[in-house]
Amino acid sequence: MATDYARLLKQDFADLTAATDSWQRVSRDMDSAFDQHRTKVTGPLHASWEGDDAKAALAFLEDIEMRINVVRTEAMTISKAIETVRFRMEQAQTDLRNAVRSAESEGFVVDDSGAVGEAICEADESPDEAQSKLDRMRHFQEEIDTAVKDARKASADGHHALSELRGELLDRTNKHMAAEAAADTQQAMKDLGVKGPQIPKDPKDAAAWWKGLDEASRQEYATMYPEQIGKTNGLPSAVRDDANRLALDQQLNYVNGSDQGVPGIPEHRHNLEVLKAELDKRDGAPENKKLYLLDFNGAEDGKAVIAMGNPDTADNVGVQVPGTATDMSSTGGQLSRIDKLQRSAERADPSANTSMVYWLGYDAPEIPSDEAPNLAVAGTTRADDAAPDLRAFTHGLRASHEGPDRAHMTVLGHSYGATVVGDADSGGNGLDADSISVVGSPGETVGSASDLHVGAKHFYTGIADDDPISQAQDLTLGPDPNTTDFGGTRFVTDTHGHSGYWDDKSESLANQGRIIAGHEPEKAPPTPVDL
């Protein structure tokens, strides 16, 4: 029987390479099947079928989608495990062959068991020469033994890692298969000593890192590390969307199986369910209305960053930052707003395509009440915390944009979201925006528009005559940005209150659309205060 030494010395790893490729192909096919099922089957049904029968049927179809994703994840993990074992064993084989070659070059012989011996015993060797030769023999023997030991460990680690991936995971009674598949992947990689992707923090560097990967590595990272890939600014929006949707299903599956009596779990579950429901409603939408989930967090009030239309290929990109009291339950209404803004921009310039992004990447302040006298809305702390993240996001959009022409990017803010926008553009290296448009702003945290990176020429503001936010201006968040003294351009608004700026057929909405499209809005006449 051949020894481990003899087998390793001559082993051909072609079968392991073929197995790696085959399992990766299975994972890719499942990814494609999931996308087709979501956009061609469940998407249209979500949009057009209601009632108890629809609820039951869609639950069944979504269970199928979850199983497809589980197979996608497990197949990619199997592929990576086999690839890792092959790589480690090939390295051990290389080390072994080098050790044998070096031993033989110095006149030693290596037998079929891997033992190192002398070819010829020199009778007239001095004690020092004999000791030196013995030391060399021991050195080569240690190298050979280490190589064989490394190969055995690689094989054992691979066996242990693959044993983490269980076929019974797909049993129909298993309600937590997606979460278990994600956990199995992490455990298998830990067993193999495989670290996750080492992604640069700077969006430009992250974009360059991604572009430098081959397609197999991209598929591997998006499937096995969806949370990390989905949150990385600078990566393609389609990649982030795919990874985040996979992570969303895994996290929702996990919290559904968690103890609902643990504080925070019911809220986390609710937030993820709301987010998934809003995404599901628009599966199968036309290309310009397709949603891209660019980031999310189900904890506490929840966070979500969602693009309508692909910002990487759009001529115009708008990033809408919402204000006070916005949380995950606001997602549906906020998506309606960016839908209206997108339509308004496309009316302003029918020749250009526009992507709108809803950016709730921060903890918006709550409305203070007698029961909860939270004064965060009156301070800049939430805006200060949000500013670096908003800057990283907009710079990430610049880095992931395709084509030679720079997109026209407008960052919009409403209410406290306007404060966040001002804070973000005044700090660091700014938002790299072409224009900023704010409505219902209590203040921009700066003394004038010229203090913003975008400059006064490209700063636009609108406020309704009866918007109660005027009572909060010139206080803790900065001077009223709607005055001539502040600088910038105030545009016409014809809506009422604090939340009417997106009313259909209004000049308030039309002017925001013009700004997003890169055109000038209709300017408001000077106010009595300005005069």
C-alpha cells in the first residue's frame, strides 16, 4: 500500500480543480435561477395578486426562493472548501518535492516511505563531517515530514469543514435554513483558516480592488460574505443589491427563529419584514424603477439605503436624505417620494435617465413629546454622526459609476435631513455633489452657503410659506438658509406645510426635478425679510 508520502509526491489535483469549478457553477446557476424567479415569477405576482390565496401562494414561492439561495450559499462554500484543500495540498506537495530534490542533490536518498538516508557511507569522515551530514539528514527529514503532515491536516480540515454542510438543511420542516446556511459557511471557513475579503475602506480603493478580482472571486465573496460586500461603498450597485438581498433573507430567517422575548428582537424582525415587503412589491419593475438595496440595518429604528434605477449607469443621480421621525416604517412613503422626484427630473429632461436614492443611513431624531422629551432634533449630534457616512456613500457612487461621463449628482435634504446634508458637505472633502437642494430646512450647520463645498452657486433651497419649521430657524442648527444673506438660490414653492414638497403637479416638486436634471429652478422673489 502506498504511503502518504508516496501518494502526495505523485498526486494529481485535476479532479479537485474540476470539483471546485463544478460546485461554483452550481452556485452561479442558483444565483441566476433566484434572480429569474424573483423578477419573472414572484415579482409580477406581488404587484398584481392580493387576498388570502395570494398570501398562501406567495409564501410557498418565497420558500422556494429561500431554498434556491441556500443551495447557492452551500454550493459556493463547498467549492471554496475544496479549492482551499487543493491549494494547501498543492503547496505541501511543492514543499515535499523541493525537500526531496534538495536532499538528493546533496547525495542523500529518500525511500518510498519518505525516510532520508545516506547513499554512501564515508569511512574516513571526521566526527565533525559526520555530525554535519547527520544534521542535514535530520533537516531534510523534518522538511519531508512537515510537508506530509501539512497535507494530512489540509485533508482533515477539509473533511471537517465539509461535514458542517448538511443535506438535511433543506428539509421542508426546517424554518431556519437560510440562517443556518450562513452560519455553516462561517464555521466551515473558520475550520479551514480562511479569512474573509480584505476590502480597502476608501471607496475609490474598494472600487479598484473589486475591478481587480476575477469573476470567480467576485461570485465567491458576494455569496459567502454578503453583509460585508453589500455595505461596501464603491462596489457596483447591482453587486451590493444582490449581496444585501441575500443578507436580508438570512437575517430575517435568523430573527424569525430567535426568542421573541429578547428585547430588541421583535423590533428587528418587524424592520426587516417591512423592508422586504417594500422590496418585494417592486420586484419585476421596469428597469428605471428597479430597486437596488445598497445598505440596511434592522436594529433599533432601522436603516435603509435604496436606489430606484441603477445609479451606476444613470445620467443624473439624486440622493434624498429624510428628516425627523423617519424610521424603517417610513420606507414605503419615502420610496413614493423618490419615485415622484425621479419622474419630475425625467420630465425636466426626457433625454436623460435618472436614478434616485433614498438614504436613511443614519438615526434620524425623534419628535420630542411629554412622554419622550428627546431634544436630539435641536442639536447637531445626529447630523455630525451621519455626515461621514453620507460622504462615504456619495463618494462611493462616484467610484462605482460606469462610463466616461460624470453623472450629475444632487444631494437633497428635507427637514433634519437638510441639516445632515449641510453638515456632510461642509466637512471633510465634502459630498462631491454638483448641487444641493434642501426643503423645509431648520439650518445647515454653517453660516452661509459659501461655507459648503458645493458653493453658493449650486445650493438651492425651498420653503413653504406656512412650514412650521421656520420657528426652528436661526436657533441651534444655523441661520435660516432661505434668506438672501445666506446665499444660494431660493426656488418657488406652492405647497403647504412641512411635508407637501412632493405634491403631484406642484411647482415645489417640479423645481426639485429641474435641479436633479441639472437645470435651474424657477427662482422665488425676495421675501419681505430679505428686502
